[in-house]
Amino acid sequence: MSLVMPEPDAATLARREEIVAALRAIVPGEGVIADAESLRPYESDGLTAYRQPPMVVVLPQTTAQVSAILAWCHANEVKVVPRGSGTSLSGGALPLADGVLLGLSRFNRVLEIDYADRVAVVQPGVTNLAVTRAVEDAGFYYAPDPSSQIACSIGGNVAENSGGVHCLKYGLTTNNVLGCEIVLMDGEVLRIGGRQLDPAGLDLLGVVVGSEGLLGVVTEVTVRILPKPETARALLIGFSSVDGAGQCVADTIAAGIIPAGMEMMDKPAIHAAEAFVKVGYPLDVEALLIVEFDGPSAECDHLIGAVENIARRNGAVSVRASRDEEERIAFWAGRKAAFPAVSRLAPDYYCMDGTIPRRRLPEVLQRMSALAAHHELGVANVFHAGDGNLHPLILYDANLPGQIERAEEFGNDILRLCVEVGGVLTGEHGVGVEKRDLMPVMFTETDLKQQLLLKCAFDPKSLLNPGKVFPQLHRCAELGRMHVHHGQVPHPELPRF
Ligand SMILES: Cc1cc2nc3c(=O)[nH]c(=O)nc-3n(C[C@H](O)[C@H](O)[C@H](O)COP(=O)(O)OP(=O)(O)OC[C@H]3O[C@@H](n4cnc5c(N)ncnc54)[C@H](O)[C@@H]3O)c2cc1C
């Protein structure tokens, strides 16, 4: 485990009792958790290799409480880490030993559903799937569908700009959130966006979505809801080469066809999934595509024919179109179970997340195999092929000395490769702690400085989720050049990390 978090501040730790008492005054009853045993469940998120119990957990229920907590912490220089359901795979919700963990799980109500405007207003602790559940009887749904949708919260989705299988056609969280209420670190409550696609003013919503809990705490979210498509059908296509599958993806998009979902699995992932769910995936192929279409059935039929032709031109060796809903669900069952299926191949796996231009897919997969050999670790690939978002699953055994470090180094090499071929460090899981130190691979110093200046406009004291996303911890006062004259450091009162 190579990533280092800032040293806890001894002076803050010494004030722990005072901090707990102040939080109890704001959130009475069981809303403050301070005993060591009860803090344990909060010590990590989905990036379980990193663990750190927080100094204290606070579970507010109202925006006024969130505002009061943040204002107190701001005035008293106490760090705060927001947390939704704790499923982040990049360590975004990893607590700090000298920080307050602010959990949003009690913000769990759907506040309003407006079918005429096609919006739902929800609290941030509502799970992604619960939004769909709240509107499905009326024939609507919420489109972004992370695999973790049964557990992850809408607030977390906003913070991570989460995606899923259907985001190829319907967009990521950022394309489906219209407005939100956010509380800044000094306690100020701000409403941004609204109920329509293009509200007046600067696009602050675009800044907040994907800001990984660094700019403010989201306390209410307005999302678009969509009418459920009339029908959905899927194609299951096997290829004898990864190149053929990659080219089929590129040619489909180039032909102007945007499927509802377009997922690829490589040979190790296909075999693991088939052994796990036994849905009849072909085992004699190198790559498998699942392509889904939704909408009017005549349109689905037409597009299925068009993509089948493209697939055959690219050397597809098996093509099956789902005939009914049961078969469509069976096609997806293996893909949806791919992660638990792969977990049977090794004691541990490490799920990476990077994005590449679609046309570079075959080359990237080849080079990834070479990297696997170099690091002497296995890898299985499942990915959102349509938007070039890779999820290599690196296989390792945490009980063997050095393996976790090798898995991390392999992961870093994959992400460097993504950037080298013109892609980006993350597709949907965020930077968090995991990719923090790789940010300079992607961004110049000027880029990073501009992003930090934005962070400082929202949180000048850098108290909100520090140690995440930015590779070096700067205080806002130091941004820009720091001149040290005869050993006189500017702002000597500020702690340096
Ligand atoms: C099995 C599994 C499958 C997954 N599949 C997908 C997938 O398909 N697509 C995908 O995009 N992700 C996926 N994820 C990752 C994860 O579920 C998402 O990043 C999700 O959006 C995190 O939501 P959460 O409520 O768990 O947030 P947390 O993990 O609690 O927090 C994530 C980040 O958001 C911040 N945050 C949380 N709530 C708020 C708030 N109210 N205000 C401000 N900041 C906040 C935190 O500080 C942290 O930085 C998967 C995770 C798992 C474990």
C-alpha cells in the first residue's frame, strides 16, 4: 500500500472530546458515534486495502444540521470527510484519523416526484435503485445504473459522476442531474441548477458533479426521470480475436448507432462468468460483446440486423439475438456476475478504472497482457466497450508478501498506458486516494493549479476531504509560487504536509 495520507494533527486529536461534545450539541441522540468499536464499520470504503477509523462519525438529518456542523468545523479548523454509502472504489470516503466523517445515510427520503416535469427531488442518501423503484409503477426510471446501484447513494453518484452500462446512450450522472442543494465548508447553503436542462448563470452544477466531496456537501438532488423504453433486446456476439471485437465496437459507433449498452469481456472473464452462472456463453472465443438496444421494437429489430452485419464483417464467429426478456436477462447475467465470478480465480482482485479511445482497444489489451506477464499477475477484463471505459480486474493474493504492492504497480502501469494512448485516468470511479499520485501523468502543473484554485474558491482552508484527488497537499494561501527568503516561510502559522 503505497499511498500516504497526511499525518494526523496532534493538536486536533487532543481536542477530540471538545469536538465530540460540539457535534452532540448539534445532532442529539444517536447521531454521533465516538466509541472505537462502533467506528470500525466506517474505517474504509470499497477500496478496502486502505483503512483508517475516523476521529468521530456524525449522522445529521437536516440541512440545518449539516450547515451547523460544517460552520463549527470551519471555525475550529477541523477536517470533514463526506460519506454516502461507502462503496467508492477509489478511496474517496476514506476517513482521516483527525477528521469528522459526515455520513449522509439518514438523508434517505424521496422528497418530490413530478411526472409532468419528469423530475424527482431526492435526499442524497437515497440509493440509486430506490429512485427507479419510486417511479417505476408510473412507467419511469432513472437512467444511470452503476453496478452498485442497490447500495450506492445519489449523493455519492453526484460526487463521483458515476456511470453504468446504459450511460453510453443516456449519459453519466452529470447528464441526468438538473440541480442540487449544497452546503459549503463555512456552512453557507447554496442552490445550484434547477429543474430544467440549462439554468441561468455559470455552470456550477457541472463543477460540483464529479467533485469527489471536495467542494461542498450535497444535501438535495434533482434528477431527470425518463419513460421506460417500450422494449429492450440484446445481441451476444463472440469473436475469435479481440481486434475483431474492438473494431466491431468502433464501426458500430462510427455508423451512427448508439446502443443502450455495449459491453465486452475477454477470455478469462468469459470463462469465469460462464463457470459461475452457466448461461451458455461461448467458450471457444477470445472476446464477447453484449450489445443492447431499447426503444420501439421495430427500431430494435432494425438495429440488431445492422450490428449483426457489422459484427460478421469483423469476423464474428457466433451471433445470438435475444428472443424474449428471459433470454435478454440471461445474456446479461454473466456480465453482471463477472466481478464475483472473477473473485473465484484468486483470493483478491483489484478493480481498475481507466478510459481509452475505442480504436486503441486491441493494442491496449495486448500491452496489458505484457504488463501482466511483467508483474507476474493475472488479469481479467470486463469493460464498457462503447465508451472505452476499461475495468481490468487484477488478480492477486494479499497474503503473499509483496503481491498487493505489485497489484498496485500493475494498476498504475495500466492507467499510465490509458493516458499514453490518449485516454484518461478514470472513467467513473473517481480519483480519490487511489489515483491521486498519478494526476501529474494526466495534468500539467498549470492544469492542477487551476483545479486547486477552484477548490480554494469553495473551501479556502482545505478542510473538506483533504488528501484526496490532488497529489500534493497545498494550503490555498500557498498557491502559486512560494518564495522562501532567508528561511522565512510565508504563512508560518499554517501546518505543512
Ligand atoms: C461492487 C461495486 C460495483 C461498482 N460499480 C460501479 C459502476 O458500475 N459505475 C460506477 O460509476 N461506480 C461503481 N462503483 C463505485 C461506487 O459505487 C460509486 O462511485 C458510487 O457513486 C459511490 O456512492 P456512495 O454513496 O457509496 O459514495 P461513497 O463511497 O460514500 O463516497 C464517494 C465519494 O463521494 C463523496 N460523497 C458522498 N456523498 C456525498 C455528498 N452527499 N456530498 C458530497 N460528497 C459526497 C465522498 O466524500 C467520496 O469522495 C462500484 C462499487 C462497487 C463496490
